[in-house]
Amino acid sequence: LRAMSSMADHGIVPNVLSYLPKGVLQVNYSSGVSANKGNILTPTLVQDRPNIIYSDADPNALYTLLLTDPDAPSRNNPEWAEWHHWLKVNIPGNDLSKGDEVYQYIGSGPPKDSGLHRYIFLLFPQAGQAKVEDSERRTNTSADNRGNQKTSNIVEKYSLKDAVAVNIYQAEYDSYVDKLYKQIGF
């Protein structure tokens, strides 16, 4: 319960969801760092797609994973919130290496002088197989249609059930962000 209360302190409720999921996702980066209930990481350390583990996954269920930033372009002025960094559907059980990537992973890119941003990982059980149109897909070189999104819209579009797991880290600008902005055409 302590873990959940520390995540609740970061405003997942009400900024992204109306409830706090009970489970905790393990989010491990190849740089050796992990998302840990609101810890502070750098964009340089989280630039590569992480390994995600949810040990309580039902092996017969399908899941959707979302990574969202509700603080775009800043926590004080979230006019582009939410900004979706990663969206993967049709994940079978706990095998997050499988599934359909709708939005390929893009690491943290908080603008200079915008302060700490929250990066929230959410795992939702699906009611059934999600259909993804090619026109919805975004590569990791595209920022198109990633901003001004809402988790609730993803839940509705893919008929998702309540999220079962969450984790969060925070990050602010470092020099890697300039490279990321070139990659996505900012």
C-alpha cells in the first residue's frame, strides 16, 4: 500500500485516471535505471525502449501498454497534455515483447526550462483483440497525433478495462532532448 500512496502523490489521479491501479509495473532500461514510483531519471538514461514486466498478468489475456506525459509542454501549462510516448496493444499475457505497436517508443523530451515532467506507464486488460489501422501507426520519428491526447480516449477506442498496473518516473531537460527533437522533426 505504501508504494501506491507514493505514486498517488504524483497526481496520476486526477490528471490521467480517476483511480489508481493496484499493480506495479517493473520498468527497466538498458542504461541500468528503472522507473520507481516517481523517481527522477534523465532523458539520456531513458532514450531506449525499456523492458516491462507485469508478473500478475493473465497468460490468456490481451493487454494494452501506454506511456503518457500529462505535463506537455510543462506541468504549469499542460496545453498539449497528454503527450503519448508509447502505445502497444494486443500484448499476450506478460510477453511485452509481442503485440502491435501503435506508437513506437519515444523517450522523454521535456522542453528546456519546463521543469520536471511525469512519465506514466499504464497497463490495461483488453476486452478482446484490438484492431489497429495502418493510418493510426506512428514511428519513433513522428510526433504526429501524439500530443493533445487523453488516456480516456485510448480506453474508449480500444474498449479497455480499468488499468491493472502503473509506474512513473519524472525527468527534466538534458542535452539528449535536442537529439530527440531532431529525430521527431521538432
